Amino acid sequence: MKSTHTDLGPVRLSCRNVWKVYGPHPDRFFTPVSTGTDDPAAKAAGIRAKGHIVANADVSFDVHEGEIFVIMGLSGSGKSTIVRCLSRLVEPTAGAILLDGEDLLKKSTAELIEIRRHKMGMVFQSFGLMPHLNVIDNIAFPLKLQGLGEDERRARAARVIELVGLTGRERNFPNELSGGQQQRVGIARSLAVEPDVWFLDEPFSALDPLIRKQMQDEFLRIQAKLRKSIVFITHDFQEALRIADRMAIMRDGAVVQIGRPIDLILNPADDYIRAFTQDVPWESILRAIDIMEPAAGSMEGLRRVAEDAPVASLLPDLGSAAGVIVEGLDGAVLGMATARGLAASLAPGCAVANPSGSASGK
Amino acid sequence: MAWFDRTAMLWLGAIAVTLIGVFLQGRLDWLATYPETGILPVADLLNAVSNWIVRHFAWLFQGMSALLECPIKGIQQVLQALPWSVAMFLFCLAAYAASGWRLALFTLGASAYMLVIGAWDAGMNTLSLVAISVPSAILVGFAIGVWGFRSRRAERIIMPTLDILQTVPTFAYLLPILMLFGFGTVVGLISSILYSFPPMVRNTLVGLRSVAPEVIESGLMAGATGRQLFWQVRVPSARRQLMLGVNQATMASLSMVIIASVIGGTADLGWEVLSTIRKAQFGESLLVGLVIALMAMVIDRVSSSFAEGSDRPGQTTHRRRLWLIAALGAVLVYGASLVAPILNDWPAAFRFNPAPMMNEALSSFITTFRTQIEMVKTAAFYFVMLPAKIGLQGAVSPFTWGFALTPLHQLTYAAGMIALALWSSRRGSPKIGIAVLIFAVIIYFGLTGLPWPALILIIALVAHGIGGAPMATGTAMGLLFIVVTGNWPAAVLSIYLCGIAVVIAFTLGTAIGIWAAQNDRVSAIVRPINDTLQTMPLFVILIPFVMVFKIGDFTALLAIIAYAIVPAIRYGEHGLRGLPETVIEAARMIGATPRQMLWQVKIPLALPVMMLGLNQTILHGIAMLVIAALVGAAGLEQTVYIALTDGNVGQGLIAGLAIAIIAIIADRMTSGWSRNRQAALGFGAR
Ligand SMILES: Nc1ncnc2c1ncn2[C@@H]1O[C@H](COP(=O)(O)OP(=O)(O)O)[C@@H](O)[C@H]1O
Ligand SMILES: [Mg+2]
């Protein structure tokens, strides 16, 4: 489970009002002055009415240093497009991408190549391995493009091979590996250049559920070691829950809600989000701090629990006693968790309990 | 029955027009034959242009010719000077590297055969032409493919040009090249390059286009520059398809090198075959023909094995070792050949020459079975070929069929055919009824007996049914071009010969294919025969038929059938075996008997694929038709061939273009039909 502290590091990558429109004349809808708009949804509808495809509509979010930022949404909601805009594999129609405060869209081709060679790594859903290179050459391929010598390439590749647990398969070709192993190669290749920002576009979606779980653990292990700034795409809400520090949910090219997974579960912005969060086993996700209320009344004889104790472990106490006392990691009392607090936290996330709750939406 | 109302009326109208045309053509000459005076002087114009070019640019082309002559002569000299033992060692090693021991042994056998029957020198001459033309074709094809890949506009020019280059008969190429470059090996080289680069272009385009987008993106994310992305990501990822292009280009090059020897003076294998055929030394030509076939097989297996092997590149150390073995072995064998001269020059005395024996056996065979051979020939001629050509009205006479056509016969025929048409439109569909009527008309009056406007009308209507107005206009314009350039009579003869061959090849081939689809043993027997026929240069297929049946229409017919039957068999089997398993299971569950399963489930479903087979059958038939001009076919192909021997560039090009037009029309019609059918069955585009 993720750590509880909410303080975020400095912003590494920032996506500001990014639009991507496909069609015969995408630029027509964006004059230099009209980029900012009050009502993106209406604007997107207008563009669609003119026979264009709006893959991304006014997408904005920040990715902080060392953070795993997950983008989730149904297929076709524009996830792949936005992550490709971030790396300029796709040229945004409007908006700005700031990497360490500099606008990526203003970079020349040569500068962009430099940035990709040293600052960015990307992992693809169907791996994107070079069929003609064996494992070690695939992993060392970005280094080769940079013009590094063979010995250094091999040495650096060997390091990441160990990191992803592929030792012994160096001489195999991609078609001799299982899906999971191929994706390990993809991960190793994207890490070989030691990037700061790491993009993963549905990296585990092509894998079997068991392997997927295993790869998620590996991924978290690697991230614990390397602490990259990550944009991770998935259409699987469970996966997002497991790994996200913060997440954005997309629909029809636009971001519907951004927040910590728990925020989305407890306060879904609308029915679309609620449809994802509904089936989540809340008792294993919620922690004491999430249902905590300010301390009030007598706290005599109540059990003291840590702030990150799962709610499931509190249930007996919540049922019999008035509640439990929640302590911070340093032992200070933060507040109380009670049955009432639990019910209050859960209520907004429950569609049945909140019939009028189609929220702000459209 | 809405269809019956409009389209059927249209068709009945067309048949009526045809009949009226037939009866009027006795009085209106222009209906029977397009008037001389109306023929556009396109051929003369082309001749003038070519004369002008030759007059003013001869120096340029002669210079190029001289320049190109150098590498050919160089390679020829190297291959000739190399002791056969060294060359043979290297061939076998290449085969081993490509695929392993079995191919190496096969190569050893093939080259030993070439040596022993004394065709080594001719073989080396052929090989040296191939050795220059293949790399050139690959370079040119790759460059053009990359150009088309880079620019959609370029692609729109390239693709139709390739279509024409691949359908214009090969002899028609030779002609302008001959005019420009003069006699010599260079003509063979250039026409071989021209003929073999199109497959490379197609494969390059397909290969470069079909690299997975994520592979490209991962290259970009690795920070590849434009050039790195192309050479280090896209090209190597397309490797397999590119190697397939190399394989096809090599085969095309070999077959064109062989064909180009008709212009003579090359002392290569093709020339050996041709000159021996002309001298009626069939034993010799069969022996050399076998060399060509073996060479084609070896080259095909080696290059396609390299293509398949490119998926799993071997260890570099392994490859380095092979080069080392090649170098060391070659030096060793060369040393040995210095000591033992027999390894250098195979003595003429040791030659194995069964040709005289074979010739004797053949002539005794022919004398023994003369009556039977003649019987087959005349039967085919009287009962199949003549009716198609001049119709029952001309073919039936006391001399041929044993009786003359009386009005009673005619009446019976007409009534019978109309009854058949009515019956089949009731049982099947009106379309079948119409088809029966048209067939009856054609068989009665013969292809040459129909006025040209009627024939064009019928073909254009068929095109309309398949591809609507655009295809109908395209078809009509193409055919009219043939008419106004004065090539219609020859074109009808080509259609007649090729048409009969295609009908027979398709029916027979599909039947065999269906049989092979039901029976694994048949399939195992048929497959290698097909493979062999397919890799065999067209030339060689002629030999056995000329041997037995001499020169003439019938020989051409048999040769065309032999070559065109291959795709019919393949697609027939493939169509049945490739059906979705669920459909078969569903039919079985309903309780279909094996016979019902075949006729009511499998064949209707496999029909679109079989139609693609028909498409390939027609194109193969036309390809062979062109070569069959050598053994006495009389249509456009003969016009081209005569123009080639006369040096009449304009005539040759126009007639060649006419063949290309017919081929393209047939191709568009059959593939369009197959697409329609497939869409109707919900299989989606292939
Ligand atoms: N090159 C393109 N041309 C036209 N439409 C595109 C293109 N790429 C993506 N789209 C459209 O943009 C939308 C978002 O696609 P994508 O970002 O791939 O979605 P996701 O990754 O969430 O499944 C889809 O409707 C897709 O059809
Ligand atoms: Mg996607």
C-alpha cells in the first residue's frame, strides 16, 4: 500500500490545456488567442460536429518528482494520445507541455532527440521490440543510437537486465520469449538511458492476469529503488489502485477527475467515475485516516490504531465501541474513527445511497 | 424478382443485338471487321518516335551498353576461369548456410548433373547474367519502393506502372531495348532487370509500411534521428518481407534471362534449349531444360531459406566461421584442382550424353503411337477448339463431325438451349439462364464469328455487373483501343486459345484441388508437383509438349493448361481447407451428409477464394500464352513475336499493350467478383 503522506515534490512534467484534434483541418479551431476556453466540453462538441475527431480535449495535469501518475479510462478515451503528446510522438494541436519548466513544444527536432535520449523512457503495450535484435542488443539499442561504444553499452545493459530479472536470457530473440519476458525487455530498454520521466502505455494489458500481478509488483519494486516521475496508462481500475499515487480518469478525450485513488472512491465526481469505483472492496482500501473525524467527546478505553491501519481491521471496534483513536506515525493523536465517520465517507461513493448524485457533470 | 426485370432485360437486349449483328455482318462489312481506313497509326507513330530516339541518342545507349558489358564479361570470365570444383564447393556451402545438409546435397546433385551433361559453361553464362541483374534489380526496386513509401503521390504513379510492367508480355520489352542497345548480352540484362524489379518494389513498400507502429515509436523514443529510424529500425524490422522480395526478384530475373536468349548470341542455357528445339533435338533440349529447372529450384530454395532464416539471425561467430570455411575450402579445392586437372576441366570424354538415346526412344514412341497421338489431336481440334473458334456453324461438317448442319439440327439446338436456359433460371437464378444463352450463342457462331461491337458489348456488360459504370467504361475503352489499333482479330484469337485453356485448367484444377482438400494423400502428392511447375521457367514447360505434339495450337494449349492449372489447384484446396471450423461443425450438427457438406456448405463458402484462383489461372494462362508464341500460337502473342523478329517496335509495343489490357481487364473483373462475393458472405476484405 502507498504511503500516506500527501506532500508532493516539485513538478517535473506539466500538461496545460492540451488538445489533439484529428481531421482535415484541425488547426482551424485554434487561433493563437482562442486557446484558453471557458467551456471545453462545448468546444469539443462543436469540433466533433464539424466531422473531426477530438482525441484530447483541454487536458491539464501535473506530474511531480518521484510520483506515479496514473491515467485511466475506457478504450478510445484518449489515453494513448495524451501520453504520446507528452513525448511529442504525437504533435498536440494546442496547449503546452512543460518539462522541468521548459515548453517541449518549442523544442527543435535536434533538441527533442536529445531530450528523448536522456530524459524520457517509454514502455509500450505490445512491447515494440526490434525483431532482429536479441535481448541485450534490444536493451542497448537506445545507447547504440547515442553512439556509445560496444563495451559501455553492454555494461549498462547488463545492469538493467539484472534489475528486471532477465539474467540468462541475453542471447534470446524476442520471438523466443513469453509476453511477460518481452515486456521486461521493454522495461529494461526504457530504463537503460536512465530517464527522469518514464511513460508506460498499458504496459501490462497484454499479459495474463497472474503475470500481470507479478509484473505490477516488480514495477513497484523497481520504482521504490529508482523513484522516477511516472505517467502510467491503464484501463484497469484495480491496477490503478495498486500503483497510483494520484490518478486522472479520462472520458471522450477529457479529464473527468484527478486525485488520489481514495479521493476518487470517496468522492466520485459523477456516475462515470462511480461506475469504476463501485465494485472496489472499500474495506481493504480505506485506512483509518480516510474515515477519521476530529476528536470529540470521551476517548476513554478506546483502542489506538495507526493512521494507515486498514479499515477492515477496525470493524469489530467500530461495531462494539464508540470508535478508535487514530495516531500519526509519530504517535500523536490525529482524531477518531467512528462508525458514523465510516458511513459518512462511504455515502458519496454509493450511487444507491445518493440518488440525486449525478454530481456537477454536464 | 426485381433483378430479373431490369438487368435481365438488358442482357436479353444485348443478346438480341448480338444476333442482329451476326445476321447483318454479311451486309455491313465494318461489323465483321473493323475497316482498315479507321485504324489509327499509333504503331507508325511509335516507330517514328523510336527511330528518332535511336537516331539522336544511339551514342548514349551504345555507350551505356558498352559500359554494362564490362561487369557481365568480368563475372563471366571469373566464373568460367574458376575450376568447376571450386564453384561447386561454394554453391553447396551457400546452400548449407541457407538451410542445411539436405539442400546442400540437392545442390551438389544438381550442379554435378549440369557438369556431367556438359552444360557447365552455358550454366555459368546464365548465372553471370543473373548475378548482375539480381543486385541491380534489388537496388532499383528498393530505391523505388522507398520513394513510394516516402510519397503517396509517387506511389500513385508507381503502382499502375508496375501493373503494366508485369502484364506486358516479356517479348514486348525486349524489342525497344533491342532497338536502343543493339544486340548483345546487355539486352538480356536490362530486360531482366526491368522484369524483376517490380516484385522488389512491392515487397519493399509492403514491408516498410507494415512495421508495427509501436516499433517505430520505440525507435523514436530511443532518440533515433530520421536516418537512424529508417536504417536501424524500419529496414531491419521489414527484413523478412524484403528478403521475400529478393527471392521473387531472383526467380523473375532467372526466368527473364532464359527468355531473353531468344534474341540469340548469348551461349547460355536458354539459347541451348531454344536452338535445340529449333533443330528438333528434343533429347538435348530436355536435358538442358532440366538444368534450368534444377537451377531455378536451387536458387529458389536458397533465397527463400535465407528469407525465412532472417527471422532468427544466427550467432555472428557461427557466420564468421562459415566465411572462414568458405575461404579456406575454396583455396584448398583450388590447390587440388591444380594437381588434378579433372577438377578444373571436366573432360569431354567423361560426358554423359543420353540425348541420342532419348531422341531415338522418342521417335520410336511417336511412330508406335502415331495414330493415338493424331486421334487426340484431331479430336481436341474438331470438338473443342474449332467450335470455340469458328462456332458450330463452321465446325460441324461431314468431314469433321460426320454430318452437316441441317435446319432441323439448328432448330433443335436453339430450342434445347432456350429450354436449358429457362430451366436453369428457374432452378438456379436468372443469371445462370443468361449465362447459358450467351454461351450457346458463342458456341454456335464462334468467337471469331461474332461482330466486334457485340463482343465488346457483352464483355462491358459483365464488367458493369461487377464493378458498375467505371469498370464498364474502363473495359470498353481498353477493348476499343485494341480495335482502333487494328489488333482485334489477333486479340480474339488470343482470347480464344487462352479462354479454352483457362476453362479446362480451372475446371480440372479445381476438381483436383477439391479432391486434395478431402484427401491428405492426394494433397501430399500434388503439392511438390505444383511447387515444381511454379518455379520452372515457362520455357521449359514447353519442351515435353513440343516433343510429342509438334508445333501448333494444340501444343500451345497443353502448355498453357499445364502452367495455369497450378493456381486453380492451390486455391481450390486452400479455399476448402481454410473455411472457418465453426461453420463446418454447425453443418455437421445439422446432419449434413459428406456430399451435402461439400456441395451445399463448403463449395459455396469457398467460392470467393476459388475465384481468386480463377484470377491467378487467367494471369498464369496469359503469361504462358506469350511464351507459347514460340511453338505456334496465332494471336497477339504471335504479333509481338513477329514484330520482335522484324524489329517493328511500334507494332510490338501496341500488341504487347493489347495483351496487357486484356490481362488487366480479366484481373479486375475476377478479383472484383471475388471481393463482391466475399463481402456478401460477410468474410470482410482479405
Ligand atoms: N491517427 C489518428 N487518426 C484519427 N483518429 C485517431 C488517431 N489516433 C487516435 N485516434 C482516435 O482518438 C481517440 C483516442 O484514441 P487513443 O488515445 O488511442 O485511446 P486509448 O488509448 O484511450 O484507447 C480514438 O477515438 C481514436 O479513434
Ligand atoms: Mg491505448
